[in-house]
Amino acid sequence: MFALPPAELAVHPLEGEGRHELFLMCDDINATVEALTIEGAVFSEPISNEGWGLLTSMTLPGGVELGLYEPRHPTALA
């Protein structure tokens, strides 16, 4: 179990097969990617601007992808 700061949850409908994705949110994606890379994280996607936020993805042990993004939209924490 982990103690966590306040968080947000978003649910978006999808066509076709059900799936789920988990994204971590950060205030500064460039600084976060740099810090995590120093600690050995491997990022599988370059940072891209999706309009709603800046997005990248890291590969966890076992090959699972975990998204990381810096929001460009109002958040519940703002």
C-alpha cells in the first residue's frame, strides 16, 4: 500500500473491446522524465503534445506500458 496525494479519475467510453489504461500525472513532464531516466526508467515513446496534455510512456518490468502526462486542461486539483 502507498500513501498518495490527491488524485483524479477519468472514465472515457471506447468503441470495441474493453480495455483500461493507467496514467500518472505530473506538473513538469520534462523534469520528471529526466529524473526517472536517471533512476533507470526506460521511456518507450517520445513526449508528444496531444492537445489535452503532454504524453509519454515508460516500460515497466515485465513489458507493461505506463503512461505519464502533464495536463493542459483544468484539473480537479487546480
